[in-house]
Amino acid sequence: MPGEEDMTRRDFLYGSSVAAGAAVLAGTPLYAESAHAKPMDANAFNASRKFADLPISRVAYLERGHGLAALFVHGYPLNGFQWRGALDRLQAHRRCIAPDVMGLGYTQTPEGQAISPETQVKMLAMLLDSLHIDTVDLVGNDSGGLVSQLFLARYPHRVRTLLLTNCDVDENNPPKQFLPFVELASKGTLVDRFIVPHLNDKQLARSAKGMGGQAYSYPENLTDEVVETYLRPLVETPLRKSQLNEYTISLGTNELVGIRENLRQWKGPARMVWGLKDTIFPVETAEWLDRTLPASRGVRKLEQANLFFPEEMPDVIAEEALALWGISPWHPKQSTSTQA
């Protein structure tokens, strides 16, 4: 992973601090509480799932750790399982919350409830309220990065730091590669044409034409268990199928150009980590965020990483999160006071 970085000059000092921390991770208490634990698999994920009964939805979420809260927002068509590696590594330092957004994963949304990026923002705020969490360190990927930016625009006072990976940005929302999914959803054929074939043929899911080849850095490592965990809930009932269509269609509308000024006014620390193998969200959009967010700490560029690299490279997410949160490898318990 060290060879994947391409830092800007302005970013050199921050990047050096991340590299220094990474160099000693194995010999420090940073990951002590999880270093010898079995990595989370689908069984552990299912066993750990909690639900928050909110007016808007019955939200499934994963919670690990204590202290100040960090909120992890997953991509499309994934769920909170995407962040399992990061949560394993960061639970010693944050109360990590990874919900399934409405229309995806194991969250149960009532019929008639609108599902869109804006209602996802509303749901996340309700979830935090139900957990008595005022502020969070916000982490997002893909459509979760879109929702994270909208959350920041609406609730800037609730976000301490922002860590974004490959995602929709400004005019690249939606990216043109996503429009065929919007068209399929509009016709009501998305599940049968895209989701079901992946479930029936896991080799397709790992192929260049499948989700793995399009979004994963190492698609050959995409296991049958992971495909099932992400996609099986989406086909369980006609309601779930229609809700996936609804959310997909909503993602076909640009939501981000209108919040440019909100991003420019937010003064919190931000960091972008971008996979350069991704053809959907080009690194130029991360550089736009770097110029737009006043307290941005630059862009880390990963040469061999694709869109869903946060799942595959959780050490990178942990390194960057800890540096952004101001947690030194030599002081692993700082910044973890209990949240009111």
C-alpha cells in the first residue's frame, strides 16, 4: 500500500504523518483490541445486527466500540458489511456506526415511504438522535459519499471530520456509467437483469462484466458469501424490489451542484482517499473537493484501487481515519472521551 500513494506537495506533511503511523501500526496498541480477533464474516455480521425503530424506517445497523462516534455510509448496492474491516480496526478509538440505508441491505422501510438521497439524510439524523449521538466523524463511499455530502450540507454542526472515498462529486452526479441502472429501474427490470444474474452465477459477479470487475480492485477475491450478503436481501419481496428501483431512480438526479456553497463554508478537517482504477469517479473530482473544502488535508491516490477499495483495503481507511481524527500511534486512547 505505501507504493500506491501519490501525494501533492501541499499534502506532504500530512501524508508523512499517516505513513509514519502506518509504519508502526503492527507494533503499537492501535489495533490491540482487534488484532487477534477473528475478522468479521457474514455470520458475525448477521449476529451483530441491531435495529432502530424510527418513524421513517426500521434501520439495520452495526455498532462497535465506545466514545466519540464515527458514522460509516456504504455504497450501492452494498450495505454496512462493506465497512467490517474498518470497524474491526477502529472500534478501539470510536463508537463506530454502520447503518444499511433505506432500499438496501437489511433495513426495513414501510411501503409508501419515499426513498431518495434526501430521505437517507433525514434517516441518518433520526438514527443518530435515537442513539443519543450529537456529532460524528463521517466516512462515505460511492453513493454513501453523496449522502455524506448532503448530510454535511444540512447538518454541518453535526460533522467533526469528513473522510470521503470514491463517490459522486458536484457535476459528476450521477456519473454517466450509472444511467443504465436508472433506465433499468425505470422499466422495473433492474432486479431481474442485474441482481438476480449475480446471485445465480457468482462467477459472473467476479467477471469483468459483473459487479466485481466493475467496482473491485481484486474481483477474484469477491466471495460467494459476500455477494449473498449484499444482494440476497434485495430480491426477497416485491416491495424490496420496488424500493431498490425507487432509490436507483432517485440517484439519477443531480443533488450536489446545489450544495457547493455549503461545502465552501464548512471549516472542519476533510480528507479524500481515491482509487485510480475507478473509471466512474475520476480523481479530478477528489481534487475539486480538495480545492472546495477550506480545511481539506489533501487527496491520497491509490494506484491499484477501484471503487469499493474501502472493503478490500481497510488498513488504508484505518490509517487515514486515525490521522484525520488526530489519534497518534503513540497515544492510542486520545480523543475517545464518552459522548453525551
